[in-house]
Amino acid sequence: MHTLQTAIVITWAVFWVYWVVSAFGAKQGTGGLRRIPLNGVTALAVFILVRLLRSGTLVVHSPAVGAIGAVVFVSGLALAVWARIHLGRNWGMPMTQKAEPELVTSGPYRFVRHPIYSGLLLGFVGSSLTTNFLGLIIAVVLAGYFYYCASVEEKNLVATFPTAYPAYRLATKKIIPFVL
């Protein structure tokens, strides 16, 4: 199980390097959360998760649960990356507005309005199932943060796309396909 835990930590590190580097090509933002960006919040959560791994508290000992967690983890990060690639230059920090915005409703956005948040949450849940159940606390806190961010972003999107966004919102779930 130790090898799988190490792989999870290394994969998170590679993911965040990709995430930060790919942010350089995004369109200029016109406002939003500046004090604690998504990268900072989730990097802090990963740091806490790594600390929990070392504590040995509620460590996952089941290979079956670990394997399920690994699949959930990889699926979550893949969803976040797919959404990030699909957004292209329209991506931005949570709750930012872009100059010359475009409403993206294709790719992973066909299934859920905020697939990056969904993917990151899956990544944290998968990490926890693979390594340490205490990480689920981080996932719950991030879920609240992401839900708040999504709500603020949606108010901006309704104002920016008053005809198209309400129709899209009625047809697509917010964070969990077919559920929420």
C-alpha cells in the first residue's frame, strides 16, 4: 500500500505543476477571489493530506478499498484536466470574470456545470480511500468551498449570459451529474 500512497502524492504534485503552468495561457480576469486562490486552497489540502498520511490515523489497510480509491482518484483528476483543457483560455481562478467571456457547454460541461470542482473533489475522495480516511474531512470542507464558488460564478454567468445560461443551468446539474 505504501507504493500506492507515494504514487498518489507524486501524481498530485505533477497535477499541480501542470495546473499552474497551464494557467499562464488563460485570458485576463477582471475580478474574483484573489487572497486565497483555488491553487492555494487545494495545495494546502494536499499538504494536510500528506501530513495525515504520516500520522497513521485511520490509514486504509484494505487493498480493495485502496484500489477503488485509486480509480476514483485517477478519474477525478482526469475529469479536472479534461475540463481544464476544454475551457482553454477561458479558465480562471474561482469566481473570476473574463474579458471577452465565452459560455462553454460542450465536453465535460455537457454533463455537469462545474466539472473541475467535481474532478478535484473526486481526486480528494479517491486519495482518502487510498491513503487515510481523515482526508475525507478535507473533501467535505472543499465541497463547501467549491459549492460556494460555483454559486458565485453562476450569478456572474447569469448576468453575462442572461438568455443562454439559465437554459443551460436547467438542463445540466451543478457538480454531480444527474444528482446535484
